[in-house]
Amino acid sequence: MDLRIGKLITEEWMHILKDRRLFLILFFVPIMYTVLFGSIYVHHKVTEMATVVIDEDQSPLSRQVIQAFEQSETFQIKKEYHSEEEVKRALETGEAKVGLIIPSNFEAKLKHGESLPLLTLIDGSNMMISNSATKGANEVITTFSMGYSQKKLQLQQGLQNEQVMNTLSPIPYRYRIMYNSTFNYSDFMLYGLVGAILQQVLFLGIALTITREKDAGTWQRFEAWKRNPWRIAYAKTAPYFLINLFNTSVTFVIALYAFGAPMSGSLLVGLAIILSFTFAVSGIGYLISLFSSNQLGATQTAMLIAVPSFMLSGFTWPFEAMPKALQVFGHMLPLTYFLDGVRNVFVKGNDFAVIRHDCLSLILTGAITYFAAMLLTRFVVFSKKKEKDAAISTKPTQPALTNGSNISA
């Protein structure tokens, strides 16, 4: 056999150029993901964090403080409450990321030189939120405090700017980080990484289930169930569904007891989001498997979906800081709802009412993808195969030449 390096390199290039999926993966995917991930951080920092307020003072100074927060690009005042419990509930449900509490007699005590600090409650379940909110609140209050003290000293004592700067008395301020007061990165990242791994394993397992039959030439045996496509879907995905439940249980136990991950909510509520997530990913994986002609194609498609999921799920970088188009795309991914539910149950300790939307979104995703897969199985998949076989069987064959056919008349 004639093996030459130049010839083999040429053959490899021809294979790359002819295989459209491989060509796109090699030349298009790196560019696409660079643009995608770069677009996530296009705003450079977290802005317009939903903020709720308690103004117990109701004074001109307290209203100026609220206005200073409103004018900051970091915060966006959404609502005013009247009790600290209402603010905590807003942070628990995700309605708000930051709560500003201005105590009663704030202005009066400040004028008399007494210390009565402002308080901000911050959702620490996402460290990007907590870090940005802490820094932003400190900047707002420090800037406002300097302006207020400067004006006060100039009016009362007639001091010049240089003298004012040397005698400034800043407005007291403190913050309280909810759910992750120690800024523990394992509390923040561990559940997200585990969720991404579980999704990837389940995607790959189910995406290969049909293509394995196609590669082995045994897929046509399921044509007997063509009118009952749910049987194929159930038979091919049920084992992986159970495997994912087992994997999730084991990984969460390891996270809880070996690495001290937070566990504040009910296990039954957590099971609801896990079941919904497994159903959604199973449906998507099964649909991918039907579309793919072989195991390599199924693996490539699953990877294309799974790779950006963690970054676009809103778990690490909040949706508020993403472009609108990426927010829409991120809300189409099952990992988004799973990680939101896990954070609400295991980190914040919320009940089922808070994660109902996440569960419904995942169940709807699974239902749509399974329904689409069954329609394809019933009306497209086996029909195309039958048409292809019929075309091959009816193709005219060239009659064999005999010795007599070569003899001219």
C-alpha cells in the first residue's frame, strides 16, 4: 500500500471540507463561542440590581439617600416595603437582590452627632451580586456622605473646602449578606458545577441511545411500534432517567457531607426540581438522537448545547448584566431553571411555591420535546427509511453481458 504523508494530509482536508458538521465545529464554533461569551460580559459589571426599600424615617435626608441609590447605575429601586420581614421575603423569592433599610429618626440623630447606621441586606447566593452590591452601596453612601457633610459644615461653621475634607464625619453604614455571609466559593459554585455535569452526562447517554441502534443496523425493529411511539421513547429513556436520579442523589450527598455544601430546604421539594430537570433533559436528548444519523453526530450536537449552558444559565453571571438576546436564549436552557431551583431550595431554604415556575418550565420543555420526537417517529423517521428502501429496490439494474452480446450480427 502506497502511504505518502502529502496524500494523507490531502485526504484529511477533503474529509474536513466534505463533513459539514465537522467543518462548522472546527471553524465556526470557536468564533461563535468567543462572541457568545464575550457578549455575556459586554456590560463589564452588574448593573440595575432590583432593590427594595424601607424608609422608616420619612425625612428629606432619607428621601435624598433613596434618590442617590436610584441615580446609581448599580441599583434600580423597585418597591418600598414597611417591614424587614417583607424585604427578606423579597430576597428569598428573587424579587429583589438588595434591600435598603433607613431607620427611624435617622436624620435627627445624625444632626446631633449620634450614630444610627443605614443597613443593606444583600442576596449572597450569587457572589457576583453580593460583591457588586456591597461595592456599589459603599460607593453611593460614601459619595452622598461626603456631599452631605460638606454642605452641613459649610452652612453651620463657614469652613472652606480644605477644612471640610479634614473634618468630614461619614454617614454610618453596614451591610448583611444573606445565605452566604462568609463569601464561600464552594457554596456558590459547587451546585452549579454539579448541575452542569449531570446535564452533560444525561445528554450524552440519551443522545446515543437511538444512534447506537442506527449504527448497529437494528433501528428498523422498532417500526412495529411506529403507531405507538411513546413505547420507543419510554423504553429508550427510562434507564437513563433512573440513572440520573441515582447520580444526582450520590453527587448531592457527596456535596453535602464531604464538602459542606448548604442544605437549608426540604429534600422533597428538591426532588421535585430534580425530577423536572431530568424529564426536560431526557426529552431534548431523545430528540437530538432522532435527528442525528450516527453517534458522532449526536455527541457533537449534545456538546454544542451543553457547553454554553453553564455560562448562560444566570448562575455565575446574573441575567441583569447580560444583553437581552442572551437573556432570552438563557431562559430556553433547562440548566437555567434547575440551578435557580437548586439555589432557592438548598441555599435559601424556600418552599415549593418559589420553585413552581422553574418546575413548570422544565416539565413544559420535556413535554414539547417528547411530543415533537413522537411526531417525528410516527410520521417522518420510518417513512423516510421506507421511501429510501423502495427507491433502492426499484432502481433499474444493468443486465449482465454474455458472450453472445459481444458478437455482432
